[in-house]
Amino acid sequence: MNELIQMKEVAVLAAKKAGKYAFERIDAIIEVNYKSGANNLVTDVDRKCEQMILNVIKSEFPSHSILAEETGEHSPGGEVTWVVDPLDGTTNYAHGFPVFCVSIGIMVGDVVKIGVVYDASRNELFTAIKGQGAFLNDQTIRVSNTELVKNALLATGFPYDQEGKILNIDYFKIVLNQAQAVRRAGSAAIDLCYVACGRFDGFWEFGLSPWDTAAGHLIVGEAGGKVSAVGQGEYDIFKKEITATNGRIHDELLSYFRDFNKSKKWSN
Ligand code: IPD
Ligand code: CA
Ligand code: CA
């Protein structure tokens, strides 16, 4: 079997195992702790899910590197790196709000080649292998055809840090005045997958980590969408910010951010 397909299958196995476990435990969380501040939570279920995923990866691919949200780097520096968010949407999860998922991206060198996101609440599995399209439960998915922001349903998220939060409140206000509506569901990986399958027309966010976007940005690209930074630049998973759209509204959306930044310079 082709090695990428084999890795994707292991990622799916790990994501489903952890996702189903999290789903079963949603009303039985034992511990909620704070990481960098009062908004950044971690539960015993996040940790358990990460352990389950790491065990699967290590038993199938013992030489691969792993970058995982809760335990950091394992055997760094290898050619293949698994980028793992064991539970994306922890704040939702801690409140029993069923928008959370497992997200696993696999990099070969610097390039994410595989993306797997599993939403156990809806039993939705999003997958992509670079160059081979994107899928939701084995059906091909495509981004929406929406041409204009005024007809678009968009999504964003607010980072945990105060500075990032305030910046995005400004962006949120601007876009809210232009778009049909803007949602904030609380799982960046699900937001990206919803752009990929056309439920959202676009998404932007600041203050993200590689495990939030590694899988989802590939899935958007493979579904025909466009991904960049929020500013002008290219996106990469270590950049912390992302704009992902159906491609058609991308430039228009970025132009609102640009205009806002220009007007801010004038008023300073
Ligand atoms: C968070 C979610 C949320 C986003 C935060 C992320 P976590 O991940 O993706 O939507 O707004 O920036 O950190 O902490 O639940 O894994
Ligand atoms: Ca996350
Ligand atoms: Ca997480």
C-alpha cells in the first residue's frame, strides 16, 4: 500500500478512537485545569485523548516525529512529523457544547501531506491527501460557489490572549457589516472543514497554533479553496494566523482588513 494512504489510515484510526472516547466522556469530565490563563482550558479528556493518539502513532510508526498540543515534541527532527490536536474546541467541550474534534496533520519535510479531522458528535470524518482531493465520510467535498462577501456566511475565532482578542473584535465588526452573517463556533479545525465542504464561505483567525490548522488548511486547499495569512503573506502552519475561503471571496475579504489597517494608520 502507498505509504501516504497507510499513514492516513492510521491517522483515521487514532482520530476515531480518541474522538469516540471524548464523545462518551462529555458528561463525565473529571478535571478542568487552566493553561496560559482563565480562558485556556485543558481537561483530563484532552490529555487522555492525546495519549491514545500518541500510542497509536508510536506503535505503527515508531521513528516518526510528533508535535502534540499537550505534551509537545516527541523524537523531533525526523522527515515525517505528526501534528496533533487531541481535542480542538476544549472550551466548548468543558461546557458540553458539542462542537469539538480531533485534528491530525502529517508533514513530510515542511509540507503537510495528510489532514484528518474527526467530529464524533456528528460522526463526520474529513480527510485529505495532498493532490488527491478532500472527503467527508468518503464523499468528495468542494468549497462553495459564493461570489461576494455580502452573500457569504463566514466564521472566525477569538484568541485567548487579550491583544489578539481586541484586534479581532475590530476585524469582526468590519466583516459583520459586510457579510450575510459571521459565526464563532469555537473549533478552528471544524471551521476550516466547514469552509472545505461549503457550509462556510470563509474563515479567518489570529493566535492559532500549528495543531489547530495543520489538517484543516490542507482539507480546504484540496476542496478547491484558498488559504493565506490574514495580511498579505502566504500561510504556513507556524504563522499563527489564517484566512481560508472558497477562493472567490478571498481578495474581497482581505481588502476589508487592508482598508481597516490603512484607516487605523490615518487616525493614529
Ligand atoms: C482552540 C479552538 C478555538 C480557537 C482557539 C484554539 P483548543 O483550540 O480552535 O476555536 O479560537 O484559538 O486555541 O484550545 O480548543 O484546542
Ligand atoms: Ca486547538
Ligand atoms: Ca486542543
